[in-house]
Amino acid sequence: MSVTFTATNAPRTTTPCRWCVEARDNGTGHDNGHGGCCNPWCPGTVSTSTAPEVNLSNINAAGMLRLLHLPTDNGIMWGSLDCAHLPALRASIMRALNRDRSHLVVNASSTPAGSAGVRTEVEGNVVRLVRLGPAVHNCGNTDEQTVRRLRDLDALATWAQVRGLGLSWD
């Protein structure tokens, strides 16, 4: 899962679906009656925002939202700011770039599959122990990554502010 920050109501451009183009080039596409050929629901085109985007993992987004004093109550990872609030956001970003961010630094770690416990399964006279839980990998977060993400968010907020747009994340 991830959280994407982007400009609200940014201009969009329509481009051909790259999967349809590939399917037609390979001779594997079949017209679906809607203009597309890569699957039955594809219209053959993709509407793409012209705005830059900043995409963060959920854990990094939560840390960034807290650092910038944006709401994260009860795990809510979505929200928006209108253009009038972007100067205050940019000021928060500048303050965050110039203060201690060590609480966001996380070392990479892995938890192997089967670390969540065991359950027993009985088949006839045989009792088996089955390990529970998926493998979990935390890629970590360095201070340098936090600084880069803050600068990316500032660039996005600047882009939106210049165009009179807001900012949203979900």
C-alpha cells in the first residue's frame, strides 16, 4: 500500500493505453468494442495528470504527515489542502528540513514467514504444526530519504501553488 500526493484538479492529458499499443504491435490484441484491445474493459486511452506526484509507502507517509502536522488520526491517510493553505504547508516543509528528523529513521529489517505462531492440524493419526504469518520486510528509511521526500513535496506544492491548485493525498 502507498499514499500518493498530487495536485488537486490538475490538467490531464489523454494518451493511448500502452498495453493496447503493445497488444496491437504483437498481434495479440482483440478489439473489445470500446476502442481498447488489451482487456474487455479498456477504452484504449489513459487519462494522465500533468502534475508531478510524490508516492510514499504507508509508514513513510504517516511519518511525513505527522512531521508536517497534517492529520493522521485513527490511521487516516487521505486529505487535501486548498491553494490558500499551501504557503503554510511549504513553511512546515522548510521547518522540517531544518530540525531533527531522527524519529523517522528506521533500520531495514525482515521477519521470516511463520513468525506469527503455530497452529496444529490433525489428519488421521498425524498431528502437524503449521507456522503462521507472512514474511514481512521493512526497507527502512534514512534521513537522506526523508530530506529528498520533503523536497519532492515542496516541489509539488510549489507547482500546485503557481497554478492556483490545491494538494491532495490518498
